[in-house]
Amino acid sequence: MAAPTTMRVTFILKWAASIIQIMGYTATAFGWTPWNLYLFLVGLFGWFAVGVLWNDRAIMLIHIVALGAMLVGMSSS
């Protein structure tokens, strides 16, 4: 089992990343570009870090794919 400190850091990180991603959705709804992308990137990296801490490849994979999609979308517009 993970150390209590690691569990606490992971708990804080996953909630902070979730709140930041929700802020990104809100920024998108209000048309606040490019802030929405910045918020999504921060949340994305936060959740990727959670995947690393949990050794959860599914979480890491989905956030790597999301990063790739964002980069392609940003470069094509």
C-alpha cells in the first residue's frame, strides 16, 4: 500500500486537476480562449501525474491521447 503522504498528495492532486478541468469546460462555454486550453492542459497534466502515482496505465493513456488531440487541434487552427 502507498505511504500516507503519497496518498494525501494524490488525493489533493486529483481534486485540484478535476476542478481545473471543470474551469476549462466553463471557460470553453463562455468562449474564453485561449484560457480554456491552458486550464485543460494543467488539468490534463495533473491527471496524468495521478495516473503515474497510481501506476494506472489507462489514466495515463487517455490523457496522453487527449494531449495529442489538443496539440493537433491547436496546430490546425
